[in-house]
Amino acid sequence: MDITLNDGKTIPQLGFGVFQVDPDETERIVSDALEVGYRHIDTAAIYGNEVGVGRAIAASGIPREELFITTKLWNSDQGTQSAFDAMDLSLAKLGLDHVDLYLIHWPRPDLDRYIETWHVFEQLQERGLATSIGVSNFHENHLDRLIAASSVVPAVDQIELHPGFAQGPLREYLAGKGIATEAWGPLGQGKYDLFGMSPVADAAAAHGVTPAQAVIRWHLQHGIIVFPKTNSRERMAENFDVFGFELTDAEMAAIDGLDQGLRVGSNPDTATF
């Protein structure tokens, strides 16, 4: 299942994330994901595992045009020359001549370099080094300022998003701007008992699926791009097998009701790492 971005390019709605995947294990884990059927891989410079992702891609034999690869610029590389250099380094580590999506990882408003950096991203896109460009962890105020100062609206905003922190107002804002929503931490990162909550457990039982599958399906039916992370090939396969059932309106509404503003990660307005 693909989503068309505001630049006319398409992105697989279900992908595989490698946040906190051990660099020494990344090649094996991404190879497993590609064998299971994933074609969208989400990494980042700060994860330290772009090399492993690249090796898995090279070993897979899958044609490049069938893959969708995302990486992200780390905060310390915001700025003009450093952003160009960071892209060169990421491409070298990945063994690719372009990525399908390049994201500014965090706004870091205290640095006040994300506008300058976005102008670099526009040039990277023009040069074909990034097919699509976007942001991660940007709030409405960050995006308003960026859009006003540039000629390219971000294709996506990757944000913390899971049933306990559903980000309704931000998702509505993004939709109004034509920006696709991507979810990181879509299963809550195990930081609260999401799978034990009755709307999730009941939906899973009703469809004969795992709670994780029910939550991934919730994301998909809301039009969210999602990439669950696991080191287990069995769970990879389960997480990918979410197109044979559909949550009812009542089940979707019940899971929607779990939203408690339960942020489990850092707040982009104040994060300074």
C-alpha cells in the first residue's frame, strides 16, 4: 500500500525502522526484513547503522527502484556546509547515490538553523541526492516558519505517534498543509501497557491477530506511514501481515479513545541533544 506525497512521489505506507538496532546486527536484521517483504527502510545518521543498512541492500539483489530508503540529518550537522557534508557521508555509508527521503531529524529551535538547513535540503533535492525531503519532530510553529521561508513544503513530518499520544491536532494541521504524517514509536516503545489496554486487546482478539498487528492496522487506517521495529524475524512477518483484516469504525474509535497525551519521547520544543 503506497501513499502519494505532495511532490508526486510515492512511499510505502508500511516500512521497517532500525532505531536502536545494534550496528553489528543491522545487516542481518534488515536482510530479514527485506526477505519478509519490507521495501521501505527508515534509518538515521545518529543511529550509527547506515553501513549495515547499505550492506543489506547490496546483498539483497532487490532492484534499487523497488526500495524506499530514508535517512536523517543529525542536529549537530545543521547548517549549510555541514549539511552537505552529512549527506555525502550518509550516502557513502549506505552505498547509494541517492536516498528516497531525507529528513531534518529535530528542529532544535535553540540552534535556530533549521531554515538555513532546509535551503540546503532544497538543493539536495534539485541535485537528485534526495528524491523527497521532509522533517521529523517538527511542531506547527516550526513548520509555519519553515514554509514561509522556503519554496518547498516538506513532504512528510515524522513524529512520535501511538494510541496513547495520537497527536490529533498536529495530524490535522499536517493534512491541511499536504504533509504526510509518519509515526515513530508507533507501538509506544513498550513504555506503557498499550497491548494490555482493552480496546487494543479486544480488537486483536476479534480479528485473531496480535495486539501489535491491531495497532499497526489502526495507524494504516488513519493514513499514517508507519515502520515498527523489531529484531525478531517472526514479529517482522506478523507486523507485515496486516492487510488481511480491517478494524471496524467502533474499534478505531475505541483505540482513538486511548489518547492521553502520553508522550514517551522528548519534546521538540525543548530538546537540546
